[in-house]
Amino acid sequence: MRRRVILLGPPGSGKGTIAVKLQKELGLHHVSSGHMLRREVDNGSTVGRRAKLFLDNGELVPDDVVLELMNTWLSSPNAEEGFVLDGFPRNLAQAKVLDEWLRGSPIERVILFDSPESVTVDRIIGRRTCPKCGRVYQLPTLAPGKDGVCDECGTSLVQREDDQEPVVRKRYDIYRQETEPLTAYYQQQGKLTVVDATRPLEQRLSAATAAVRE
């Protein structure tokens, strides 16, 4: 299935978890801008050094840095096989650039996982991430088979610095300011599906899968 899909929603709304499952079930590439940026940080690249300060403070990485990174991936052969974008675009400026990049093969579906701040904070405090493969776990509801170890690659899980409560609340405020306007943008294009992110995981996955298959 060669579909081009965007997942929107605040931190902790389950975008990453759903994206991984869509990748496995539908064969779409999961493209997490956050994971890609953190990989660049770990590698000490120029992009990573520019992004680190913003990530550590729970702030959005500047558009030019994100666009440089995403353009590289979207220009690769993998992009032709279909993908799920997780964490990109984050604002209208990025969305309009993305539309230009994909003019001949546009985004087909945008899924918004709607979640209130209280749920966002609780979920992120319990989130654990694999620094190697990027898989995300949610304690206690979506825990790894072995405590503290990634099921996929056996790497020790971590709690990211930007998953602390004060930073999470700041990120949620930024989301409301920067990302929510995207809902109207994609709704006008007739591409938006809204999923209640407080629903159980399997219900969210079912709704997302159905939207992608439309």
C-alpha cells in the first residue's frame, strides 16, 4: 500500500505508537521527525547540534533545521513506497512547503489524535523510549516484555529529558499555538480524520487503519 499519511496530535496522544503499528500492518515507512532529530543529536552532526538546545528545553526546533532533515528523507527512494509522517509538519509554514515537495503525489490522509492536557501529561510521564530504534512504550499500559528493555532490539529504555512534567506542559502550549491551525488547513482540503486519543489503543488503531484505507 503506497499511501502518504500525516499523524497530528499533542505530545502523548499516541502518534508514535500508532505509526509503528501502521508500519507493521500496512507496510508504510514510519518517519518520526523527533526520532530523526535525536539521532542527529546523538551523532553530533551539525543538524543535531543546532537542534539539541531546543529539544532539551521542550521547544520546537526551527523550521529550517526540520525542513532540511525532512527534505533529505522525502527525496529518498523509500518515500516512493508510502509513509506515515509523525511529528511533521508542525505548523502551517512547514505544511505548505510539504505540499510543494509532494505536488505530484500529495498527502492523502491526515489523522488528528485529539487529547486534553491532563491525559497528555499523565501519558508522557510514563513514557519510555528506545534510543536505538525509536520504539515508544507507555507504562503501565504498554510496557515491554522485559522491564526496561526494548522488545525490538534489546536496548535499555530511557525517559527523555523533555518528558518531565514542566517541559511537557510547555510543549503542550506550543502545540496549541503552532500545530492546531493545521487541523483547519487539512480539513479544508478534505483530508482530516479526528480520532479520540483517550480511547483504548486498539480502538485508536482500528480508527486510524480504516482512515488510511479509505
